[in-house]
Amino acid sequence: ATAVEAALVLRARGFDLPDEAIEKGVRETKFPGRFEVLRRDPVVVLDGGHNPDGVRVLRKAALQHLRTRPGRLILVMGMLADKDFKQATPMMAAIADVFIAAPPASPRALTTADIAKAAEICTDVREALSIPQAIDMALTEAKPADSILICGSLYLVGAARTYIRGII
């Protein structure tokens, strides 16, 4: 929205920016770590949603695009201790079949024990010692029809993206 508004302001100041160029820019914009699909069979999605509003949008997208698939939803989640994990974690854990608590790559990381406790609404909660271990656990658990959603801290998502791109 900010980019579109900037383009409209520039156009008002005399720059030649046709609607088609603005629409193409929006359509072709890539935002790594925002409902980014890295793999299929099983589907692996990354999303850095970590505040209550971002998690609400992520939950809606997961329900629409992942929970409609025939398999299970395996959720890997980690957050920073200074974020509202007590609200965000249960919102996501409630739609997961398997919840894997992972430690974000940050000194401000919430402990996996704390995130696992906040995820107790899910009946299958596990803890990983590292991001690679959490991803390996999810991939080992997943069948081709399942979906894996890795979310929470952008620190977690960034490290997960690097790790996954190195193994697929």
C-alpha cells in the first residue's frame, strides 16, 4: 500500500507512471517469508507473522490454503520473548495437528518450554533444540499430502529458509 501511494504521489508530481506499471509492480512483488511456499509434497510454507494482527491474517490464510488440503498441518513455531506469544501461539496451535516449538536464532528467543506450554491446545506438542532439528522433525513426520507451516519470529523464518533451501 505504501509503494502504491508513493507511485501515485510521484505521478501527481509529473512522473509517467501508468496504472498498468503500478499493477504489475504489485503483482510481481515477492516478499520472502510471507506465506512463501518453498516446497510441495509436502507443502512447506514460511511466514514471519508474530504479532496478534499478523497471526490472525496468517491463521486465516492457513485455514483457507493449508487446512483445506487432505493431510495434516504440522506447525513449527518460535517467537521472541518480548512478543505477545500468549495470544499468538494458541491461535495457531488450535489449527495444528502437530505443533513443534522451535527456538528462534536470537538472544531474545522465547524458550521452547514456554512456547510449548502456550500451545497446549494442540494435542501433539513437541520441542526441538534448534531450527534445523525442528524442520527435520517436521519433514520426517510429514507425508506427501501434509502441510508444514513454519512461522513466528522473522529470526526463525530467516534461518529456516536458509536451512530448507540448503536441503531441498
